[in-house]
Amino acid sequence: MPRLIAVGDPADPGIEPYRDIRERDLAGRGGRFVIEGEVVLRAALTLGRFKVESVLLAENRVAALAGLLAGLPDDVPVHVAGRAVLDAVAGFPLHRGILAMGLRGTPEPAEGLIARLPRQALVVVLSAIANHDNIGGLFRNAAAFGADAVLMDEACCDPLYRKSIRVSAGAALVTPFARGGTAAELCDGLLARGFEVLATSPRGAERLGDILPGPRMAALFGAEGPGLPQALLDRLRTVRIDMAGGFDSLNVATTSGIVLHHLRR
Amino acid sequence: MPRLIAVGDPADPGIEPYRDIRERDLAGRGGRFVIEGEVVLRAALTLGRFKVESVLLAENRVAALAGLLAGLPDDVPVHVAGRAVLDAVAGFPLHRGILAMGLRGTPEPAEGLIARLPRQALVVVLSAIANHDNIGGLFRNAAAFGADAVLMDEACCDPLYRKSIRVSAGAALVTPFARGGTAAELCDGLLARGFEVLATSPRGAERLGDILPGPRMAALFGAEGPGLPQALLDRLRTVRIDMAGGFDSLNVATTSGIVLHHLRR
């Protein structure tokens, strides 16, 4: 069982990383990220790639979460506080009553991640996805369909932002990722390693249903609205999802679910 | 061209329905619903099933939206205001600078909607979807894959809530829907009219990929977490989406995208 540490004072220095969580999302928090809720903490502890540094828990949740807490390494402190203290520390009403801090560690560059992919692999490549809901949804689908990596260009937002992790249901802590460089560079890195790279676009040349997945597949997704840059579409195999006509508009995360479901069979 | 009406005073009675939009989401607004942003208004005007009652526009957007406004019927007033007046009326900063009011009209009961479906039809049935993001996402996919109707049980939330419409990219105004009764009643109504009803579940008996769509298909989706009631699963054909194992968790809207994409081919 982990150590339970009672917290009676919102100013307790032991829980400093949890202070004013919303405001600090924007400023970053020195190599840490926030885990919110039971579902995400469970994913972090069972499948996650990141070290969990500490947990902050409402008193009235301790009994119900005993099983989950039993899975924590002994050196991870579990701070326990009443609701009033908890809300005062976090800076907003913490309905789920459970927070944890994870450590980002040293990010792996895309080249290293690509170099160690298995012979049979599925990779998600993201260009300019700047919306935290969409990044979260994309990671959730990547994990659900067993993608081996998510590669993001430098214009993508942070998958370890609080909301991204929550929307991903914890998948952002599970699937290996790298962020940096341009989408063209990421695609070139994959092509050089024998990947087929499919660029998704409403005007793609091939129907998704006609694609026969090979052993090393990558699917590239761009932001809703602008989509992928034409220069990138011109040099890649392009694929489309046929819709009904009339109202042809899909969310990018949903698009990834449909594409990955097809490529995984 | 529609009538442009200058508004200089936030208290102008002509724009009463726009007052304090956020607070009134919860209380309802007397048969009206709110259209936000250019994408949704365009969907409402080109594909929508509801009458647009009026438009409220920021001065600095009039020129850019001239084409869209030209498509308005002559009897629809367009109120034009400066930013300060606009934000004061709406009660929050209105970044998109465009709002409109739609009229709900008389809701059609499910039986009537089912009775007039074409011989070849695809229907989405929703049970206890109480999250406005998910309802919006489900409608967006229903419209993209040409579903003929969305039937919601009485435990579903309102698809004409402001956020639902926005997340649906306007699809909630396009695809015919009915809300009321139980999911079992809705399914029985469809079965009686020769529909095959597929209940989606992570433990479904058949793989989605093995389903050969017939002429009249319906897909039933339940809330994330609890899923569909066992009593309903016991009496319907059940279908699952195979995932990778490990992290088996899909958002319900994404699930609908994958299922409808398969049923529409």
C-alpha cells in the first residue's frame, strides 16, 4: 500500500504542484503534467509510459479507490484532503476528487521512435492539429486500434495538456509519440523506412475501402477546415472517405477512427 | 437582400431573444434555438429543416458574409451591431460575430418519422446520450453518412442545445429526428417496419466487418461507460468493433462514424 499523507492546509508545500491547475495549464508546470479522474489514472498506472510522481485525493474517495491505489509503487505519496482544501488548492471544484502528477521525462525525437518501430507497424502522423479535444480524440483512436506511434509536427498542440489527456481517456499516456519538425520531414522519415504513407483528404484519389493495408502503414491527418497542405498531398498517396453528399463534413478524430479501423483489419 | 437593421442599444427589444444566451440555454427559450457561427448558419440556410427567424451580426462581418446573407428570405430581419453592443447582449465575447435564431416548430413523433422513411433507409437510434458534445458528434456523422433519421429516447439530451448544434457543425438542423419514449419502443417501431436493428456493444456477438447491410438498417448506440441496457442487448442483433486489445475504449460519436461508414457502402 502507498503512503497516505493527510493534508489539512491548502498552503501545504507538499502539494505545491497542484496549485491553481487551470491557470498553470497555459504556463506549463516544469516537466509535470496533470492526471484527472479515475479512468485516466487507471490508464496511467496500468498502460502508461510515464512515471506518476504523486496523487491528491478527496477523503471520501479513498475507500472506493483502494484497489487502484494498491497498484501504486511504494515511493509515490498519496495526499488526502477534505473537499474544501482540495478545491482551494486546485482553484476550481474538483468533482472527480482525484488528481495525480506525471513526469514528462525526456521527449524522444521522431527519428529515434521511427527507428525502433516493429516490422509490422501502424503510425499516425498529425499536421497542425491545434485543438486539444481533437488531439485527445486522435490519441484515443490511435490507442484503441493499436497504433505503434503518433508523430506530430511542430504546429500540433501538446497531447499532455490537461484537457487533451482527459479527452484521450488516458491514451495520450499510452501510445508513444514525438512532436517536432514539419509534417513533410516526418513523412520522409517514414517513407525512408519502408512505410506507405496515406494522406487523408476529402478529395483523396483512392477510396479508403479500396486500400489493402501493407505491413508498415502510416496515416496522415491535417486540421479540420484547411486540411493538409497541397504540396504534401501532391507527393503522397491520398485517400478519401466517401460520404453521402450534401453534408460532407467529418471531425478529424472521427476520420482517424474510420481510417485506423480499416487499416487494422 | 434582407433588411439590415442597425442596433445601437443593448436593451433594444428587437433583439430580446439574443439576451444572456448562456444562462438561457438551461431555461430554454420559448420554441427558439441558437445558431452560432458561419458554418452552422450556412448549413441552416442551405440544408436545414427549420425556419431561421432572425440574424444578429457584428458590423465588421457584414461585408464578408454578404453572400450568405443574400440567401436569406426577405422577411428575415438582420440586426447589425457593434462589438460592444453584441457582447453586452449575448453576455459573453462573441468571437464569431454571428448569431441567428431558429424556430423549433412542432416536433414530429417517432412513429410518424418511421412511417415515412424510404424503402432503402439508414436510421441512428440513441439511448441515454446525455452529453451535448456526443449528441453533436453523432448528428454530424449521421448527416455525413446520409442517415435518414435520428431517433432518441427520452433520456437523450436536446440536439438543439447551442453546443450540440455547434459540435454537429449544423447537422442537428439537417437530419430529421424525434425524441421521446424508450429505446426499446423505438427499436420495436423499427423492427415492425422491416428494419434490421444492430445494437453496438464492446461485447457484441458479430464483428462489424462481417455485417452485410440490408435495405433498411438501424444502428443503436448507448452512453459511454454504462453502454446499452442488457435487456435490450438480449433481444437484438449485437455488433462489436474489434480493437487492438489493451486500450479498448472508443468515443460513442467515433463509434457511430465507423459503424455508419460500414453500413453506407
